[in-house]
Amino acid sequence: MSLGMRQYRAMVRKDIIAELRTKEMVVSMFLFVVLAMIVFHYAFTVRGSVRLSLLTGGMLWVVFVFGALLGLNRSFVHEKDEGCLDGLLLCPVDRVTIFLAKTTANLVFLAIIQLLAVPVFLLFFSTSDVVSNLPGLLAVVVVADIGITTLGTLLATISMNTRSRDLLLPIIFLPLIIPLLIAAASGTAKVFNGDAGLSSLLGVLTFLVVYDAVFLVLAYGTYDFAIGE
């Protein structure tokens, strides 16, 4: 195993173990997601006047994106406030390896929240047979999650050195995530409507893959400067 891969695994393991000890990020994200679902449930289930399958894709991804923001805001808190980041930057570690490790850890935390939250969401909103369309749903979720965590980790790194980092991250993150949010919501709505064949999701998945690739390349080219500043 190469040195870079060992460094990558060590940093991912460190982030996951640290979160398992405190559970601050996962608990806050999960509570927000469940609370938002309860609010949406009582806001939109008005005597069946609205076909919920047309709204569920958008509601689900709005909840996931704002829940992810809570975790992204805290992804560099301990390193920055406790001086760990300075020590990490002094180590002979490629900056891109730090980015990939942080992105992977954020992806794991977001996936955990989704595994816990999706059954609750289906209990509240789904009226179709989602199990038969599960491969399509998983494809949309996985590709969209990579985009959320890639963009979010890059912007969290940029904003962590500012005084108002908790305010700056949503301001710069939300406008850039809108294209992904629209595509993911569209694909998820097709799944909930029972139209989740490969041909119907191909356009959505292609757009999401291109979106992920653009920000992965952008992060690769700029992360040295972003974390150094």
C-alpha cells in the first residue's frame, strides 16, 4: 500500500472515530432532518389536495442539503480551533489527500443520516412501491452525495479561516448547489412516481456525474491554495 493511501486511510479513520466519540455532527444532522420531515408532513398533507409524489423529490433533497450544511460547518471545527490543522499542514501530506479524506468522511456521515432518515421519509410521504425502484434511487443518491460533499468540503475549507464561517458557508454553498439539487430532485421524483427506468434517469445521472467531475477537478487544482490560506 502506498504512503498516500495509508495517510488517506488514517485521516478518514481519525475523523470517523472522533465523530463516534462525540456524535455531535450526526445527532444534530439527524434531528434537523427528522424535524424538517415532520414540518413538511403537516404542511403538505392537506386533505389530499396535493399529489405528494410530485413534491417528495424536492422535499427530500432540500432536507438533505440543509442537513449536510450542519455537518459541513463542523467538519473543520476541531482541526481549526484546537490547532490540529497546523500540525497536519506541517506533515509531509499531499493537500489533495487531505481533501479526499475530509470528503470521504463527510460522505460517510451524510450516508449514515440518509440511511436513518429515508425510512422515516417513506413512512410520511411515499405512496408508491419504492423497493422495486431502489436501484434508481440509490444511483441518484450516491452520485448526488458525491457532489454535495465535494463542493461542501472545498467551500468549508475556504470559509474556515474567516470570522463568520458559519454564515459564509451557506451563502457560497447554496447558489452553487442549486443545479445539483434540481437534478437530484427531478430524478428522485421519477423514482417516487414509479418511472425509474435507466432511460428515464440517464439524463439526470449524466448531469450529476459531470457536475461531480467539474468540482473534483476544481478542488484538485485549487485545494493547495484553499487550505494554505
